[in-house]
Amino acid sequence: MVVLVLVTQRHEDRLSQHREQLILDLVVLSEQKAAKVIQLLEEFRRDNPLIHNRVDQEANDMAQPANTLSVSDAIREVHVQADQTMGRCVNSDLSGPSMGRHRGFNNNE
């Protein structure tokens, strides 16, 4: 009976980790798309002769996609600290197989 409960909990933990990874991947991808839209809008604004040209530093900052490597490192560190606090074994590959491997996903942008 105990084995069945442990196997079920382990399976649920794996599903939860996969779900969290998928959500993270979707958030990062959405952020990159939003940054691209801001870049395109700023380019359109600069190229349109009817619009007075000005520097919008906030738009320039928002047009830069987040550094996914530093985000994944920060998330990994939080998970390691949480696992150590709870006394569980630490999974060294929290980034999963899909982090940073989407089509068009470039960590250097």
C-alpha cells in the first residue's frame, strides 16, 4: 500500500514539474514575442515621417528580451534552496529538455 502511494506521489511530482516547465517556456516565449512587437512598433514610429522622432528609453528597455539563461539559473537556485530546506534530493536538471530549445528561441537576443 505504501509503495502505491509513493509511486503515485512521484508520478504527480513529475507531472507537476512538467507543467511548471511548460508554463515557464510559454511565459518566456510570450515575453520574447512582446519584446519583438515593441521593437517593430518603435521601428515603425522612427520610420514614419508624420510622427515626431523622439527617444523613448522605456520602450527601448522593454524591447530587449529577458536573458533566459539568467532567469533559468535564478529559478534553478530557488528550487535548490527549497529542496535543501525541505531535505529532499536535489534534481540537478531543473531546466528540462525544452528550456531554450524552441524554434526561434535565441538566448543571445
